[in-house]
Amino acid sequence: MNSKPPWILQESTQHRHRLDKLRTFQLFSSKIYFVLQVYTVISNKVVGMLIRARRHGLVHFTGEMLYQGQDDDKIIMLLELPKASFATLGLDSEGKERKGKEGKS
């Protein structure tokens, strides 16, 4: 038989339940914080790549910078493929489709 009054047991159960909720919230918060940090790093890298690509004449967009929220509807035009991507896409050095070896089976 339990020697503690029932109201003490009920309070300790409620307290345990609150602590469980708090731990779950802390875990969720830390995961959200991590995701936001990763997103920020990726976003900064993409903006940096777009600015370098524009400097090399590969893309065009209006304005000096692209800002999240206010420039979401801006069009980014690809003007030219980088030469390094030609082989990956199966193109020759002029950007034309490579022809396979004909006549051989």
C-alpha cells in the first residue's frame, strides 16, 4: 500500500508530464534552430554563386543583390552554360550534342 496521499501522487504525475512536454519542446527547438542555421548557410552560398556567375556573364538579374522576400518574383536568366558543365551534359566544347561512334555495334 502506498503511504503518500493521492493528491501528492497526482501532482507528481502532472509535474512529470510538464517536464516531458518541456523536454520535447527543447528538443524540437534545437532541431529547428539547426535547420535554420543550415538554411542560412545554403542561402548565402547560393547568393554568392549567383553573384559570381553574373560577374562571369553566365546569368542576368536586375538589381545589385537579391533579397529574400522582396526579390522572390525576380527572374534569373541563364545566359550561358559554364564550359565545365558541357561534358557532364554530353555536349562538345561548342555546346552541341556529341555524336556517338557510328557504324559500330
